[in-house]
Amino acid sequence: MPINLFADLPPNLPTELITTLLEAPNVRIERIVSRGHDSSDGFWYDQDQHEWVLVLKGAARLRFEDNEPAVEMKPGDFVNIPAHRRHRVEWTTPDESTIWLAVHYGDRR
């Protein structure tokens, strides 16, 4: 039976909603729903696995610790983030859901 990535979106999101869609050895696929969410001040993701992330709906801004310009993302945009490349979410659209598809892959250390 098919599952729709745009179904079952709650009207209010006090925190990001992360739903694991598939998990297998060395890979995890998630739907992430944000609405005006960002990373806490001073917080950086530092993940053991690589992450390929795609914006399906909405918009977002990512920042990498190495001070490159912020990455503006809109529907259809994706980035591949190598393991342990520190990054944060600076902004997501506050007036609509930003829906991400995230694929975490590679050996978990």
C-alpha cells in the first residue's frame, strides 16, 4: 500500500517532526517536517553517517561550520553532507511546512 509523503501533516508543530520511512543496515530514510524551525544557538549537527537531503516543499537555509556562504534551498534542491561535516539549519519557512527527504547512509561509527 503506498504512503504519501505529504499526508498526515499536523497543523501545529512545536518541534520538527521526524518520521523514519525505512531503516536497514547502513541506511535510514526520513521525512522531516519543519515550520519556522532552526537549530538552537551554538548547536551544530555532527553526524556519524553521510546525509543526502532534498527539500520537497517550502524553503530552508543551511549553514556549514567552515564559513562557506549559507545554502538557500527551495523545492527540488538537494545537498550531500559528508559524515562529521558540521552544519545547522538557520531558517525554514514560518508560514508553511518545509518537507525534507533525508537519506542517512554509510557505516555508523
